[in-house]
Amino acid sequence: MSDTSPLRRLHRVQDLDLNLDRLRDEESNISEELRAARAEQERLNNALEDAEISLEGVEKQIRRVELDLSSVREQVTRAQDEQEKNAFDARAQSQYGSRIQMLSERADEMEEDLLPLREQQQALTQTAADLRAQHRALRPSLNSLEEQDEVRVQGLRDQGEADRQERAQLAGELDQRTMREYDMIRRAKKGLGVVEIKAGRCSGCNVNLPVNVQQKAAQGKLPPVKCPSCGRFLIRMDLA
């Protein structure tokens, strides 16, 4: 079998595919420094989101209590005006006085309720500001790391460009049905669609191959002979 036989060219396609797989895997191997920076950014984003949600909830409570407090204060003012206009005897004065006192006490309670809410608002506002400051401080170093990683990834892609071009040329010269079947087998069999026969065994699954299968595979003709066990294409590389 010559080096230009279709099956050997298919085997070369697989070598190129495996190298391209390796380069793609390396693309995902980001540095620990970048991984840590991304994790810190995510932590800050999540913490800031939590703080802003909590702050929004507290501010809603404050607005609600302030609205109720404003209503009660208006009621106190109206009651005082009515007392001045309509309370002509001790009984009426007492009734208005009791109502004014009740409303005033309610207003005082609301003022007390507002104190811890405003403290929470202040604390959460400060927390959010601190988190934004940390996020801003992280951004330059993270951007620099991201840029470095983009250069690294582009370098890996550049490394694979010659392999992609050679693969495209070889694949274009091969039978397309065989190529489609090879691609399907390779996806299903952990990257290996073509395997060598070594010492009478399939190097993909290590099964002992029948002699007639070995002999047919040795001819190197298309369609390729498949391993009866794992279904991969078989090739004899030790033959000329």
C-alpha cells in the first residue's frame, strides 16, 4: 500500500484532526490567574446584585413607612385644627386630645421603625459602593489578562491553520461517503475513526481480528474494512 492510498490519506486526516483537537483543548486551559480574576468578578457581580436587591427592598419599606407617617401627621394636623375650631367643652377637648395623642404615638412608632431601616439603607448603600469600587479596581487587571488570553488563543488557532488547510485538501480528495462515516465514527469513538492492526489485533479495542479481516484490511481499498468489535476503520501501517 503506497503512502498516497486513500486509506493512508484518511489516516493522515485523523492525525490532523487529533492535533486540532489538542489545540482546541488547549484553548480552554486558561491560566489560574485569569480563572481567579473571573471568579472574583463573578463573586463581586453576585454580591453587588444581592446588595442592590436588598437595598431596593429596604427603600420600598422606607417609602411605605414614610408615606404612612406623612398620612398620620396630616391626620394629627387636621385633628388639631378641628379641636381648635370645634372643641367648645371639656368633653370634646378630651376626645380630640385622645385622638391626637393616639395619632402622635403612632407617628412616633413609625419614626422609630424608620431608624433601623435607614441604618440598613445606609449600610447597604455603602456595601454597594464598596463592591462597585472593587469591581472598578479589578477591571484593568482582568482586561489585561483577557487580552493576554485572546493572544494565546489566537496563537493556538494560527498554529492549527496549516493543519486545517491540509485537512480540507485531503478531505476534498477522498470519497465523501467515507469521510462522513469516518467523522461519525470518530465522534462516537473518542476521536479515533481509523486504527492500526497491530500483532493481529485492533489497536482501538484490542480484539483479536480474524485472519480474513486482516487480509482484507491489508489491501487498503475503499470502502475501508471495519473492526467487527468496535466498528472503527482498520489500516495496516506496517505494509509498504
